[in-house]
Amino acid sequence: MNEVLLPFILTLDATLRLATPLILCAMAGLLSERSGIIDISLEGKLLSGAFAAAAVSTVTGNVYMGLGMAIVVSVAMALIHGFACITHRGNQIISGLAVNILASGLTVTIGFAAFRQGGQTPPLSADERFGPIILPFADALRDVPLIGLLYSELLSGHKLIVYIALISVPLVAWLLFKTRFGLRLRAVGEVPEAVDSAGISVTWLRYRAIILAGILCGIAGAYLSTAHGAGFVREMSAGKGYIALAAMIFGKWRPWSAMGACLLFGFLEAASSRMQGVELPLIGQTPVDLILILPYILTVVLLAGFFGRAVPPKAIGEPYVKEH
Amino acid sequence: MSSTPPLPRWADIGLLPVLNLMIAMVVSGLVIAAIGENPFDAVAVMVKGAFFYDGSLGYTLYYTTNFIFTGLAVAVAYHAMLFNIGGEGQAYIGGLGAGLVCLALDQVMPGFVTIPLAIAAAAVFGAAWALIPAYLQAYRGSHIVITTIMFNFIAAGVMVSLLGGVLMQPGQSSPASRTFEPSSFIPFIHEILNGIGIEAARTPLNLSFVLALAACVFVWVLIWRSRFGYSLRTLGQSEPAAAYAGIPVGKTIVVTMLISGALAGMMGVNEVVGVNHRLVLNFTAGYGFTGIAVALMGRNHPVGIVLASLLFGALYQGGAELDFEFQTITREMVLLIQGLIILFSGALSYMLNPPLARLFARLSVGPRREVQA
């Protein structure tokens, strides 16, 4: 039985690994957008975080220093976004786009000057990367049918950040729906006037939301370059920030649904690389390129309102002007 | 806002963009200095590389051609308060349309049939790629920014699939189509110049540049001198007002986006029919996104867009020169400058407005202040 299930479990295992940066970025986008700030800068924060993590990790030899720097840099990018669109009421899409292009330019420019390897960082050794974490009893349970596979192969043996991503979902859900901060954050994305008239600063609330988003994107970036990969490669975020954005919309701005969408999109990616060159009945060669664009197509179909309605926070995209 | 008088028109149109550009340049210079190079040397290299070497002006204008098309695409949509960031995908699919016409007709038709049809196909395909996002924005209320982002990725996937599949040249393994017959090439400017006896270096600049300038005139007439342009701008000012005035809002959104997509699609003409002469992967190379910076800098006006396109053309061509002259600076420096320009002249464009307005209010003499009060 295990032989039959193993390929399937391995695909799910890959799904989890591929979905990790998506989940973290989707949670980041969720916090930001729920506070009323459109966040297409997920991609740029992810990319700059990935670069910072690899660069610091290779210089210091300490992967946690890398993670810390990834968070710092990603938050700095988030603050640029915030300074433009919260403080100066600039267009949120334009400033998000600016962050993304800035990240593309900065990572290669600095990387090229610092490491002289065409914009990459040197390949990281095992010490400079996150190692797998073997969950307790994983080895003992390995031979138990089904449970052994699920626990030892699927759940155990991932990098630390995979588990952080899984924990981030209930954490964000709790923060948004069970705390006073979350209530205010959601309110500020729907009717900022009400929050303002209650004497709470709209600006500061939104800044906190995007700082949290920056932290999560920084962690996701560190995952790309120091856990999943072994070093920074130019443009290594490769649109993952945008897929995460799609997943968040697909999940209708709700944490658990967004995670579901991330897992679905991660699964599509894992399955497509597994199906490479495989002949399918009727279709012939698996159309791998087309499977990879399914996330985007599905999101458009959802936005078109064909299955359920995705309603964004009401005040999203509008700079808040305090009335006098 | 109410406390400060508005800026004089010349300052708003002329001074503010220049100041924003200067801030972006100063920050870029600081980055170069931080890397340990001399920013002034870098500027000198870029200016020389963009204008003074043999043939460099041709390269600069070739990039300019792309940016005029994608910049106009963003600007047309922006006047209706629509943010089309799908220029990249629309240009990609537009190029596909032009390429398909060339592949189908180049062996049986002369160039004067193929080329106009290819141009038309680029426009139609680009427009078609904008249709679904436009329709969804107009009638289903989904955000055009998100859908056009998705369509950029879908375009990329479709092109990879086509160029690695049915369109791939038989017997080759690289994802590209066969090269068209020379009869369907858009003439290069250096060929024309050499034909009339003027020495000119080989550059990718071709007659698409003239098409781009014609598109500028078309956009100016469309937006400021046509009935449709009036409804488009009214819609951009206020959707309720437009609806109240009897302007068909949905239809205007869709038609505006179709025109925008068609303009972006025509960028594919320059790349596919003018320069590459075959379909290759990623010939759009981010020019669609640069169009956003161009439109922002050019204040969404055709004249401004030509100037901004020239600036970005010079940046791209001069940036390529950085690779040769410096060991520590690459052409990606240009991306950084581009990002900073989008940040300062786009997202932070209001930052300098109040202090500048206050400065002008202080400088202006008594009578004008009374008018304000």
C-alpha cells in the first residue's frame, strides 16, 4: 500500500514546501489589505528579503542573522510603501509597483557590487541554510501504515519556516478576529471614518498592518534563499508574490481560505513538475505550462463572480483624509 | 489643501516633474556612491553611451519606440481613471498577433500587404487581451489592476506553451519561431538613410518609430479633440457625473481599455516585425512596466510621453554601457532608477506640492493673494 501512496505523499510534501512562501505572503497581504492598503508590493518585499537573508547568511555564516536582516529589509520596503501611500496619500498601486521595481534593481545592483557573481550570492553551505527538523517519533512511526507515511514523510523533516508558515495562519486569524487590534484593523479597512472618530489613529493602525506584512514577507524571503534554495539568484521570487496575492483574493481575504488557495496553487506547481513529460490519455503530453497558469485563470474566474463573490475591504485603495 | 493656493500651471507641469526626477537621480547617485563608484562618471558614461557613440542614438530611439507605445497605453486608460498595468501582457500577445500574420503570409504576400496586416493584428490581439479585464471591470466590478496582473502571467504562460510547442521552428530546440522572409521586415532607418546616401551605423531603429509618433498624434486627438475623449475624461473625473450626463459608463470603460490594449499591442510590432523578425520568448522584457513610469513622468500627455520615453530610452541604452565601463555597476542600475522615478514622480508626487505651493504663495505679490482669499 505504501508503494501506491508514496508518489502521492511526495507530491503533497512538495506542495507544502512550495506553498510555504505563498502562505506567508498571502497572510502578509491579508493584514495589509484588511487595513485598506492594496499590497501588490508583496513580490518586492519577498525578493528583497530573499536577497538580504542570503547575503547576510553568507557573510556572517549565521542563518538566523540572515533571517533577521530579511525581516529588517522587507519591513523597510514596506515602510517606503507606507510613507508614500499612507503619509503622502499617494496611489497605492503605483507605490507598490515602485517597491517591486526598486527591489528588482536594488538586489541585483548591490549583489553584483558586493559579490561580483552576476547578481547572485555565493552558494550557501549547509550551515548557512536552515536544516530539516525531524519531528519527535518520526523515525519510530515510519513503518506504521498510512500514519507513518503521513507523519514521517509529509509532516516531519521540513525546514523551520515551513512550520512558521503553518502557524502563521491561525495566528493571523486570531489576531484579526479575536483581538481588539484585529477588530480595529478590519474597521480601518472598511470605514476608517468610524475608527478615526473613536479617537484611534488611522495612520498608525495602517502602519502597524504593513509592518506586520513586512515581517511575514521577510520570513518568506529568507525561506526562498536560505531554506528552499541555497543562495540568492536574481529575480528568484519569480512572481510568487503575485501568486500569493491571487491566493489571498481567491481566499476572499480570509486566512484559512487563503491558506487553502495557497495549498491548491502549490499543489498545481508540484503536480506540474511531477507530470513533466508524462503522457496522459486523450490529451497526450501534459500541458505543464498551462497548468502553471491555472492559478491566475482561476483567480480571474473567481473575480468574475462565477463561483461565489470576492468582495474586497470597502475602503481599500483610498487614502484616508482626516476631516477637520 | 484649502490653506495653500494651487501651484502656477507652469510649475505644476514643468517644475514639479523635473524636481521629482532630480530627487530620483540624486538617490540613484547615492547608491552608486555607496557601491564605491563615482556617480558623475556613471552619468557621463550613460550620456555618452546613449547619444554620442556611433549608432547609439539609433539604439536609444529604438527603446524610445517601445516606451512611447506602452506609455500611451497607460496614459489613455489613466485618463478614464483606469489603471492598466497589463501592458506587458498586451504587448506580448500583440507581438504574437503580428508574428502570426507574418508567419502565415510572408511567403505568399509582398511586404506592403503583410506589414499593415501585421500592425493591425498586433493592435487587435493587444486589444483582445485587454477585453476580459475591461469587461470584468465594467460589468462585474472586479478590480482592473488585479485582473491585468493575472493576464500578464497568463500571457507569459501561453507564449511559453506556444513557442515551445506549435510555433517552435521544426528541428530546433529553442523556444522561438522561424525567421520571417525579409520582404515582411519593417525597413530599418539606417537602410533608408544609406539608401539616400547618408552614412548611418546599423541599429535596431526602424520605421515603427514613425508609427509610434503617429500614435501620439492619434492619442492627442482622441483624448482632447474627440467626443469619445470627452466622455473618457469625464468618466475619469467622476463616474457618477459621467453616468448622470448620460455617458454609457460600461461601454466607455471597455472601449478605453481596448484602445489602451491596442496601443500596448503595437509595441510588439517594433520588436517582432521591426527587430527580431521572429517570435522569441520575453521580447517584451519589462517594457510594459516601464510604460507606467513613462506615463507618470510624461503626465499622461503625448508630448510628455515622448520626452519621458526619450529619457528612458537613453537610460536603457546608456545603462547597457555601464556593463562595459564599470566592474561594479550593471545595467540593472536602470531598474533601480526606474523604480525611484515611479516612487518619486508617481507615488510621492504630492510630497513636494504643499511646500512648493507655500513657497510660491510667499513669492507672489499682494493682489494675487487677495484673489486666493
